Amino acid sequence: MPADGLLARLVTWNPATPLLVAARDLATVGHLSQPQGFWVASALAWGIFVLGLGFYRVTLTVAVERMGA
């Protein structure tokens, strides 16, 4: 990872970075080098998934009602 500059900031704030680093660490080393970032990114991903699933369920019923009318 770059130490400074624009690319370093982008890599630091990219929410996928901890997930990719965790997969690489587990495949090569066998343990997580950044466990806090992995758990935060995982929790954020699950939260967005649950919100998206709820939105899907609500909009699906509305779409089916409109197609039947």
C-alpha cells in the first residue's frame, strides 16, 4: 500500500480494502493483520444488505400490485 499521496488516501477510505486485505491475509499468512477494519467493513456490508433486502421486499409488493392493475 502506498504511504502517502492521493492513492494512499483512496486506499485508506475504500470500504472494500479491509475485506480484500483480510482475504489475502487469510490465504497467505493465516491470520488477519487488520481485524478491526475487517469487522467494521463486514458489519457495514451486512447492514447495507439488510436495508437493501427490506427495500426490495417493499418495492416488490408495490410493483406486483401495479402490474396486476
